[in-house]
Amino acid sequence: MSHILDVKGLKTHFATRNGTVKAVDGVAISVDKGDTLGIVGESGCGKTVLALSIMRLIPSPPGRIVGGQIFFKGTDLLTLDKDEMRRLRGNDISMIFQEPMNSLNPVLKVGNQISEVIKLHKGLSEEEALGRALEMLRLVGLSPTRDTLRSYPHQMSGGMRQRIMIAMSLACNPELMLADEPTTALDVTIQAQIIDLINKLKYEVGTSVILITHDLGVVAQMARHVVVMYTGKVVEYCGVLSLFSTPLHPYTVGLMESTPKRASKKNGYLNAIPGTVPNLYELPSGCSFRNRCPDVMDICAEKEPQLVEQSPGHQVRCWKYQ
């Protein structure tokens, strides 16, 4: 498969009163055409900042992309001016943001919000854009009626609002969609429906997907490759089957063992990773995971390990495998 997206050595920093926060620190990932890449990790590990960096939506100040390259279909997005990037967003690259209630405009009808994207990028008339909006409602499993288009976000359930966000993101048939926690705060039934919907649309429309989540179960159902992030860095990168059959990094193993299925196979108790994610402006020396790691060694405090290929297609950042 050919890569539709190549991110190389991306660094996104934020200036704070306490120092510089390296929210994304040298990340390199790629997405194949028509494929799904899962990105997992605890809150604060840099997943969302990575997605916003790809979209060129980092608030500046205080944030700034200080290094790296983001190639989309061979073009480095960091070399585009604001107008060129604006033409790409929503048209060639789209994003489903967290918390649809906060992402949708509460004073605009959902039909206007969907059709606005279509009119902006496709140059259609008001009536043509509304017709396309009705088609998108049908595609995402909502009632394709003008009554639905006339509804406000607060009149809809969480699952319906999430479907509206997906309809907006797919309205212009983008080639790459970034889904940031698309099932967060939804009940398990609606979660399953949203997962099935994104998978279905991926095959029908041919869109490549970057799925950002903390739910390994969602990754297992949707992704072909997985990136595990910690403190702004990639600590493990492999195929989804390799991740679940042979997790290598102690952090990945900890995430696996803290899931109910893994707990039930052991003693019935959830295994918690000790400690918390360190402040990004006060990272420990050496490996940033060493204060929480059950396999810590002396060298872990002295020098940061590199991301190395332990087996074909399976990369890990840990001194156990250097």
C-alpha cells in the first residue's frame, strides 16, 4: 500500500510559566491509503496534540510546531500557507473532535453546520448543499428529513450528535479522517454503533482513518496498526495482532493488564500502573516511564532509549530491547 500520510520527527512544544512542554517529541508515523492507524495512551500522552498538529490547529501562542515534517500525499503540510491549509481541512483531511456537544455550535441548526462545510469546499448552492446534507444523514444512520436538519445540537442525544460530527467530517469525501476519542462518554451500545459506522464508511468511502483512543477494545476492532504513546513519544509501534499477542514495552503491558478481560484471566483484580504520568515540563532523566516501570534498570535513569525494531514491523522504545 502507498502511504497517504507520513509524519517524520514531529515536535510540538508549548511555552508555559513552568517551562517548555514537549507535548509531541519526535513522533514518526505513517498511514496507508484506506487503512486505520490506532493511537493509544493515557490522558496527557500527546495523542490529541499530535492530531491537532497534523491539522495545523495548534493554538499559537502558546503552542508551536518546532520541528519535523507532515507529508500528506507527498506535500509537506508545514510548508503550506493558511489559505492553502484551510482549503485542505474538511475537504481532503477532516477531524472528529472530542465531545460533540462542545464541538458543535449550539446556536446553529445541525443542517446549517453540515451544509456550511459543503458550500465552502464544493461551491454548491444552498439547496444543493442541503440535499447533500440529507444524503449524509442517511449515510450515518440518522433520519434523512428536513426536521432533523432543523434540529439544534441540544435536542439530540450524545450518539446522534456524534453521528452529526461524523457526517460533517465525511461531507466532502475526505481522503484522511482523524477521529479523536469518537466513542468517549457514549454508552456501550452507542459505542458499538459508532465503531461499526466508521468501519462501514471507511470501506464505502475509502477514507483512511487515524483513531485516537484510550480504549484498547476499540483499537482491536478497528485498527490494523497501533501506536502507543507516552509523554509525547512513541514507545511501541506495530501491527494490531502483534500488540495483543506480544506486547513488548512495560507501559503497553500495563495498559493491557488493566483491562477487565486480562484481569479475569488472572486473579480477577484490575492491575493498575503505579504512579501517574509525569508533568511534561518536569520529566525524569533517561526513560520517562522509569518511575512507574516494574522492569527498571540502572541505565534507565542515565539515558533515554531509542525506538528500535525488535522484530519485523514491531518497534519498541525500551532498554530491554536495545
